[in-house]
Amino acid sequence: VQLQASGGGLVQPGGSLRLSCAASKLNYNMAWFRQIPGKEREFVAARWWSGGATLYGESAEGRFTISRDIGDNTVSLQMNRLKPEDTATYYCAAGSQWDKRPSHYTFWGQGTQVTVSS
């Protein structure tokens, strides 16, 4: 599976940003993680491959929404009410397991940088 993440950029605190992950196949669970230098990769959100079940990390709950567009094999992450602490490189991932741990995801896209700053 090939994954291509896009949509990162600079946004002011309180603003919104939408990340997209184009996948060559969508028959895997899809997830978003983020990472800042020197820290472990952090789980953000996941979506079950065949239905609407979603899972969110504590930092994303209530502000971020993961969705999928089967028509163009894309998984998106809508991020609202962004905070400076959301600044990180965001990665999309695909895997067969339903899990928050990055080690349980097999395929990874390149990261896209999100910077929240005034």
C-alpha cells in the first residue's frame, strides 16, 4: 500500500486545517499519527477500514475528525481549534490491526508538517 499525505501548513491558533492521505488501497484500517523531534510518535485518530468506527487520541478528541472518501481512496483528518501544541509532523498509516500503537501499522506515508503559530 502506498500512502501520500498532504495538506500541512502554517495556521494560527484557533484555526483549522485539513490533512489528506491518498492510498493505493483502502482495505486497511487507516490512522494518523504525529511526531515532534525527540519524542515518540503519538496516535491521533484511526478509522476502521470497512465501516464508520473511529478511535481518537486524547489530544484529538472533540477537535479532530477522521473520515474517508472511498471514491478517491482518501482518508482525511479535519483539525479544528488548533493549538500551538498541535505543531508536529503528521503521518498517515495503514494496517490490519485496530490499535493506537504505531508498531501495529504496516504502511506509512511521508509526513506533512503542521505548524500552529501566530
